[in-house]
Amino acid sequence: MKELICITCPRGCHLKVDDDLNVTGNFCPRGAMYAKAELTHPVRTLTSTVKINSKVADRLPVKSARPLPKELIFKAMEEINKVTMNAPISIGDVVIKNIFDTGIDIVATKDILK
Amino acid sequence: MKDIIIIGAGVVGSLLARKLSSYNLDVLVLDKENDVGNVTSMANSAIVHSGYDPIPGSLKAKLNVEGNRLFPNLCKELDVSFSQIGSLTVAIFDEQLPMLEELANRSKENGVEVKLLSKEEVLKMEPNLTSEVKGALLAPSAGIVNPFTLVVHAMENAVDNGVKLCLGEEVTSIKDNGDFFSVITKKNTYEAKVVIDAAGVYSDKIHSMIEKIDYEVKPRKGEYYVLDHYGKMLVNHTIFPLPSEKGKGILVSPTTSGNFIVGPSSEWVDDKEDLSTDKPTLVNVKAQAQMMVPNIPFNEVIRTFSGLRPTPSTHDFILGTAKSNNRFILASGIESPGLASSPAIANYLVDNFVSKVIKLTPKKDFNPYVRKRFVPSKMTSKERNELIKAHPEYGKIICNCEKVSLGEILDEFSRSVPPHTIKAVKKRTRAGFGKCQGGFCQPLVLALIASNYKMKKTDVLLDKDGSYIAHYLTKEAK
Amino acid sequence: MINRDLVIVGGGSAGMSAALEAYSLGVKDILILEKNDYLGGILNQCIHNGFGLQEFKEELTGPEFMTRFSKAVNEKGIEYRLNTNVINISKDKVVSYSNSEEGFVEIKAKAIILTTGCYERNSGAIQIPGDRPSGVYTAGQAQLYLNIYGQLVGKRVFILGSGDIGLIMARRMTLEGAKVLGVAELNSYSAGLNRNIVQCLQDFDIPLYLSHTVKEIVGPKGHIEKIVLAKVDDHFNFIPGSEIEFEVDALLLSVGLVPNVDLISRLGIPFSKTRGAVVTEHMETEIEGLFTSGNVLHVHDLVDYVVSEAREAAKGAYLYLNNKLSHKGHMYKVSPKDGVNYVVPQKIYIDDAEDKLIFKFRVAHPFKDINLVISEGDRVIKKIYKPAIIPSEMEIVKLDKSLFNKENENIFVYVEERK
């Protein structure tokens, strides 16, 4: 039996998972999904910034469009730190395509118009 | 070769420089700090005492009373906030009433107008005082001043009139060459015919660079609370307890910016750089203050700080010359009431000692006024509108808590003692002085400093060398 | 003087949400005044995800969340001024503001919604003994430097206070190359959300020191060099011998947020324990037509709740502008009792209220296995079982207005131990 705190939403449910990956303590189905994923292949959404050439901003906020495998987080940061974007940028613009062949893009999370 | 070097750009050094700038002299001011008025002159009660308290006949008594009289005009010329709100020294116990009378007599001896008030009279003036109050001594001439701008504007006026100021110059030794001195700093060597030691807590150390001295200047720390301006008048006067051998005691006072100050403690420290605060001392300050003003809203505290009094072992200001050379002039051990006395100290030293060793010819074009500053928050709507129309940068507010405009900050950069650090901007404009303590405006002020001096944002300092704010850039190649 | 129906002070998430709601209810003469040169307020620097699960049923970052609102404000053509600082609000609802283009302007507003957010408690307010060097920041200030300006405040960091911004910054600074040595919390429980303890601290092996605080800041040369951490007992007194020293180049403070009520603090209106104004069911202060919502009223843990509360205020402003708020009839006084720290609103004019009464409150300390009770006088209206409840999670209870029968003037919210 493992105990986990669900991080899917701010509610923070206290989950219990048995050896057969049966989950209890979850308020919603996402809690069960989280617990199973956390015990088999934990993932996290990565948020950071990249450099940008812009008249109004020094940094562009970005995120992984979907949660990345946890073990790739620091490696992804190394790639993110190398990127420089040019304004204008819109939310969702791809900053790094398919990072480490995960099928997940790093995307802009803010409109920077000039 | 300079005519005069002043060591120390505190309130005494700055007012001396200003006074000397009214004569045809080549004057240089050196200070180890990155801004003027950065040690004792920055961290004190900001009170222009009336002079009721010093021992009659002492330099402190004479110069405090004289200084107090000079303040109204001085602050007009230098565009400094000053308000003669008067002080109340309160007796809380019956046995203190005779001491109050004794103090009233001492005041008269010092030439200070005072008035003894009954319990009813004092409570009418100050309803937030403890109902235990038994009586008080009112000194109407006591005032409050903005000590930060007093020093900055005095030095600015001095520089406008020809004085040279070098900051970040720590004096390490002085050589007496007979008819001139070599003043050696960590960076340079300067020469001057006359040296004035106005080095505050270090004044004994500077003096001892040219001869053996028989006194010391020990730092005596005072810790304070600062309360926000919270829309109510806690007290209308500066409230003192009866003085003791430890000094004037813990006061409660409004400041010129509408805040309230509570303190100072009084503790001897060995380290002349020790500006730390500690909990037991502050708890004691609180308790002492509450004896006079029970309902101080300590939840409105926005900052605690401490300052160092340069306390001389002689118990009086040390004003005069070195024994070995009368061209080495002393303004040493200027503790309280140093701020109140400072303009009189400058006059006293120039008239009695500088004039003896160097010829003083008045400068024809000396201008006692600083260039006018615009402060939108103190203007009427109409004036404010006209100002913003002519100078739009006064419309944009940078510091929300204190309503400081971009125009006010930019104006300081254009002056002759411009700010180089976050703290120097804060002292001049009050940006970052409010309840958020720069939480919102500090990055903006930092960017303004960086752009004005064309420096990297990561190199901007809070205050001293090494006091970086946000020293690293992200995403930089390793 | 210019006349306006509705002036909204602050263009963050609360202000924009209030404007959009008022607009959709039919108020068209709206002006938003915003001090920064962008809308969205603090969310611009909250680049982490976790916003919008209630509002949009998806997980967004702060900038994404606020952009949905700012786009809507622009699409509807709701008027706003940027770089515009409100200097004063008077009792008769004259709003004075300053900017570079228009100068100093006074507007007579029929209704005002104040949405100026909050500010962080800082080192001045919490009075940590020791030196006052550079290198001590509020967590939000460090966040602004990092996320907006790309400046890292330090590389060996300690965080005092387990508020969410501090936890989020522990992760952010770690990802950006800093070593976060630990987070200390004075209380025996965290002030932040559980999920942030997991994903911001545990993920990165950052220790959380509960019942600990910073005893001294050491930085005599001008920049912070060291902190002394010490354990405290139940009365928050230091336990001798428990000191641990950390060599650091930055100390972040995440020790609480305070409603930024500056503009209304001198109007003589009452304030509550939240340090926000006392308000009615429509978030109206004692000055009729002056509404306040979001973090300037009480500090929320989720922006989703901020925007829904702002809508309540907007509804109030709409009703007020249409003379539909009576301020009459039966008035309830809403008060916290045992175990509850505060309740918003503090007053309910039941005849003015919407069909659902919304109570927002926090417990005073953590509880396990209790009932939350809402009563009218002694009559229990609602009991809600809670297996666990902590102060950092705001509770929201919505109850049908019809449950209240005007027999008593008091509504109480309290914690009841289960037998």
C-alpha cells in the first residue's frame, strides 16, 4: 500500500494505492489516473521561460504542452535554456518541437506582440 | 592641492561643505560609503531637538539651541521637509514631576522656551497618551526633519557651488607634511592644506591617523520601529520620557512623511559597522514606548532598523583642532543632538577654526538654494496637471505605496549628487519606503538605475559594494 | 468632472472578470484603471500551471489564464487605461488618477469596484533580527525578477514560510540552476497547498522544516551570507540548541499576503479580520456603490475563486446602478465562531441576496474528522463532514436562501468536534 497526495488539482486528495494499483481516497477519476501514472511512469508539466528578442519583454514564458516524463525535466531545461525566440509570439506557438522524441512540444504561454 | 578636504559626508560634513562653498575655496569631500548621509545621518530619530536637555554651558547646549534656530531657513533654502511640531517630555509617575521642573529650569538656562503642562492640558493635546500621565514639558521649538534629503540637498547645494565630492573613498592613512596633508584612500592619494574630520563613528580613528588621542568615539546603537502612515494621528508631538544617563530615552514621534517612529534603544557596541537588530532589545523598546503611548498599533510596523551614535568619551562634541597641527580640524563625537546642532556646528567650526588657518573670501555668486523639486503628491490637482502636461514623466507612478512618480526619480539622476544605488533612490524620493518595502517597485527602480548609468541590471547595488540585488541572468551559456 | 457609471480600480483577474460580468449584465459605461503597462496583474509573473481548473475545466498557466480575460475585454471594447495609477478614492466616489497622457484626472463614479489585490508581508513587517543586507526578498519579488526580467536573485537559497508562492519559487529557482537548501515554516503545518509540497519540494528533495523559523540574518558586509534557523516550541519560542546555520546568498520570504486596501483605508469604513473591508452579500462596503472583491477583500488560494467573487461584486454594482439594492429588510450579521478564522461576507441583506448565499471562510488551524456548521442563531442550517481541513484551503459553501427564515439576526460558521 502506498500513500500519495494527488497533485492534479489544488484539492490535494490523500490517495491510497494497493499493489494492484487500486486507488482510494480520490475525489474524482483524475486522482486514480494520477496515482497509477505516478507509480508507473511519473510525469510533470514543465513551465519555464526562454530568451526573446522583443521591445517589451526580456523573457517569454513557456510550458510543455503535455506533462513530460519526470526524469526528462532537467534535460529539457538544458534545451529550453538554449532557445531564443523573436517577437511577435502568440500563445501556443511552438518553441521546441517534439522534445526528446516524446511527441510533446514546448510552447509559448503568452502573447508578446512586439 | 586642495584647500580643504572634509572626511565624511554625513550631515555635519555636508553642511560644512555647503558653508565652505560660500567662500572662494577648493574643497573636496571624501566618504567611504556609496552615498552621502549613509550611516548615522541616515538612521536616527530625525528630530531637531529644542535644546532643553543638554548640560548648560556645554557645546551641545549652545549649538543645539543655535542649530534649532537655523533650521527653518536652512530647510527653506534646501527644499527639505521640516515641521516645528514641538516636543512633549512626559512624567508618568508623581515622583517625576520635580524632575520635570528641574528640566524646565535647565531649558531656561539654555535659552529654550518651554511650558509646563498639567495632566489635563497634555491629554487634551495628546489623547493617545497614557491616562497615567502626570504632566509634561512642552518645547514648541522642537521639530521633525527629513534627514535623508537634508544631507543630500546640502551636499547637492555644496557641489552646485563648486565643492567636489568623491564617494566610495575610504581613508586608510593621513600624512602630516607640515604645511599640507596627504590623505590616502583605498583608491587614491589627495593633498590639502586643511583637513576636517567629520567621520562620525570613525572620527576618533581618523584623528588618530595624525596623532595620539586621549578620547574615543564608541558606537552606541539605537534600534527603532517605523510604522506606516495609516490615516490616523497617533501623536501630534514628539513624545519623550524624562531623560536619563542613557540619553533622551525612547520617543514616539511623527515623521515628516506622516509615518511614526518608535525608539531608540541605547546599547554600546564594539563594531563600528554593527547595524543589526535583535529581538529582546526591540521588545524592550516596545514596552518602554507603550508606557507613554499604550495603543501604538504595532501591526502597522513596516520596518525595524538601527543606527549608531558616535558617542565621545568626553561627553560633549569634540570641536577644535588637533594638538599637533591647527590645520587638522575636528568635528568628532557628534552624537545626539548632532542633527539639530549640525548647521551651528558648521558655522562654529568655520568661524573659529577654519578662518584661523585659511583666508575666507565670500564667493560673489554663491547660491544658497537648490534647484526646485516637483513633488506631485504635494500639489493641487491643477498644479499637478500643469506639471504633467509639461513633463509627462510626472504622471507615471513608480512607487505605489508612497506615490512617487517616474519624473521625481529621473530628476534625481540629473542632479549633482545623483543616486547610484536602490537605497540612494529610496532616501531621495521615498520609492520603496512604504508598506510593500519595494516589493513591487524595486525592479523598476533597478532598471532605471541600470539605464541611467548604462550598466548591467545584474550589477545594480542595494547600497554597499557587493550588495547585489539580482546578480545573475538566467539562460546564460555556462 | 467626468461622470462614469462603473470605475474598476485594478485590471488583474478580479478587475477584468468584474468588468466582463458587469458588461454582460448590461452596464456599458465601464472604465478599468490599471497601474502596469499590461492587463492581468500578478498572473503575468505566475508562469506555472494550475490555474483555471474550475473556470475553464483545464489546467492553464497564469499568463494563459489572464489572456483569456484580456482578450475578452478587448473584444467587448471595454475601456481601460494602462500605466494609470489611482491616487485617491473619496467618500462620494470621486476617483482621482494620474498618468502621463491625461495628467491628473478626477472622475465621479456612480459605482466603483476595487480590485487592487494584495501585497506580500516582507522583512520589515516580520522583523527578523540581525543585519539588513541585500539578498532578502519576498517570494513574489524574486518571482518578478526571475519570470519577467530573467534575473536570478541567488544561487544558494533558503525560503522562509511555506506559502504557495514560496513553494512555487523553490521549484522555479531549482529549475533555473539555484540550489534551494530548504523551506522553513513557523507553524507545525504547511501554509501552502499539499500539491505544491509534493511537486515543488518533494520532487526536488528540498527539505521542509516545520516549526522552524529564521532566528538571525547575517550579512554585515552588505549582502546576506548566512541564516540561522531554529526550532520553535508550541508558543513560537526558540528552542535553545536547535540552531542550524545555512550559508546562503538569498533568503526568500513567503510569509503571507495582505489585502492592499490603501485607497479605502481612510474612508472611515469598517474592516474585518481579513484586513479587507467589511462587505455585504454583494461585496459592497459600508459606502453604498463601493464594492471590493478578490485579494483586496480577502486573500484567495485560487484565482478561479477570485474571478467568481468578482462576478458577485459586478452583479452588486449592476443592481446598485439600477436601484435594485434596497439595503433594507432583514440583515444578518455573519460571524466566525469556534475554529473558524473569518467569514466573507460579514453582512447579508437577505432580501437583496441572490438565490444562493455564498459563504467563504478559513479554519483557524488544521482539523481532522470534524463538521463544519452554519447556523442561524442556534438553529443549525447545514453540517458538512470534513475528514481533514487546513487553513490554507478556503472553504466555499453555497446555501439556498430559502433555508434562512429571518428569525435571528446572526449567522454563525464554526467547527464542531464529532463525538
